[in-house]
Amino acid sequence: MKSNIPNNYMTIRKKLRQFVNNKCTPKQKEEIMSWACDNRDRDETNESLIEIWNSDEKYEFDKNKVLEELETHLSQEIKKALKRKKRNLYKVIGIAASFFLLCSISFIIFKQGIITNNQSIAFIEKYVPYGEKLELVLPDSTILYANSGSTVKYPEFFNGKTREVYIEGEVFFIVQPNYNKPFIVKTGDINVQVLGTSFNITAYDKNIETTLITGKVEIYKHKKNKPREKIELTPGQKATYNSKKDSFSIKEVDTNYTTAWKDGYLIFDNQPLQEIVNRLERWYNVKINIEDKELFANSYTSNIRHETIVEVLNLIELTTPIIYEFEENKITIRKK
């Protein structure tokens, strides 16, 4: 059977792009699938498929439908070949080559991250229990460290023009540079966008803190029907988003304090007891109840690494008139 596709590189490339992008007429599809069984244009086909593979184009078509059409046509060609008394060697080679086209287009589909016909990319969600930490490498080689009580959600692979990750809790990122595909962290009402940098995000409650260690980040709200307000950070700055006031504040900080948790240190720098209690609960996987609320007015400074929760409570007891009861993983603190 003579190929209906001219033996011309530019024409082959154009036809394949139309086919992959579902812009062929039924007749053109039949021509391409028939041509797939013709081995004479194999070099041009290889080059065209490689170019499509390396491109950043997005293709929109029903993967299952196209692959089903290719498989059906291939099956028909095999049946025809088997019915012939005299086997044509080139025809058999052509049929085998059509497997190549089928597999190549399948790879292109998955490489480009096509989402059609209610198909969706699978997401992976990781939760870090209290008392534990997690180190994780994302599909783009970005490294993250998630603190106790944090949740990280990310796709099996990053398709499209951005790399998007969803978090709750506290996460430190070392982002793999890719200037053509920005890295975006989504948490609460804000997005943090970077190209390649390291930064820490704390988002356990409605106040979201972003501390930049190296590089540069952009932070913006993603509320619908509102103009996009964007701020930029430089290394050593921390931005705090107050969701109640719907506002940002920026200040200079010592980033060593902010990121010490990922190296096993728990540092308090004149922090109120309420905030310390929240961190201790996540760090040691305990539940702490403060019976006398006026104790929340006290602030503490401390550097903890190997100390047990009992040792930490004893340190607090040295500077504040308190007593505590410890039963299993529940702690009650009251005034002495």
C-alpha cells in the first residue's frame, strides 16, 4: 500500500502535530495510521517525534480514544497480513514500526501531562505526625523538610508552565532552579512564587509566615474577584500575612532561628507561652492544657535539642511559679 503522506520532513512534522493535537479530519487520521505501517519514512518520523517530545506545547485530545484508534488499525493490518499467502517482508516491518508510533505518541501524551476527558494527574499527599519530621524530594528534584503536624500535597509530575505544591504547617524548601517553570507554594489565601531559592513557610494557623533564606520570592493573594497584590522579599526578610486583617507585614529576622527546627533545634526567642505550648505539642506529640490563662502572658527564651518534654517543663518551672501533672501524653499546667 502506497503511503499518502509525502516523503518530506516538514510535511511529516506538520501532519504528526495535527494528529497529536487532534486537528485531523477522519480521512487524514486514516492516512496517518496507514502510513504508520509504511517503513520508508521512518527516519523523518523519528526526528519529528523527538521534536514534539522536546517541545513545550500542550496537546488537547482524548488519549484513550486516539490510542484505541491506533490499536484497532494496527489489529486490522495484522489480520490482513496474516490472510495473505505471501508475506511481504516490508509490510511486516511496517506493522512492527506502527508499534513504535503507538508507543511514541503514548510517551508524548504522558510527558506533556495531557488532561482530557475528566482525566486528572494523581496527587500525592504526605502528613507528618506530631513528634516527627519529613525530608522529601519532589519530582523536579526540589528538596523539602516538613515539620511536625504539616501536610504537603504535590502532583506525581509537574505538567504545564508552573510547579505547584500545597502545604499546611511548616515547610522549608530548597527549590531546584527552572527559570521557564516557576515554583509556586499555595497555602491559605496566598501563593509564594520562586524560580530557584530556599525559604521557610509557617502556616499552622491564619497567620502565614514566609522567611527567605536565599534568592528571591514573590508573595501574592489568590482570592477571586480581587486585584492581585504582590510583595517581594530579599534574603533575611520575613513576611507575615494576617488573614483577619487581610494584610502583609515585613521585617528583618535572624533566619538561623527560623530554620533551626529542620536541624533538630527548637528555639524560643522571647515567645509567649501560648505559642511555645503549640510548638511543644507538635514537637513532642503531647497535649498540653493551661488551666490558668493568665500564664499565657509570660514569655520565654530557650534553645532545646535533646531535652525531653519533662526537662523542658522543669526549665519553665525554674522561672515561673507553676506546677504540672504529666499522665501518658497529656500535660496539665497550673499556677503554683
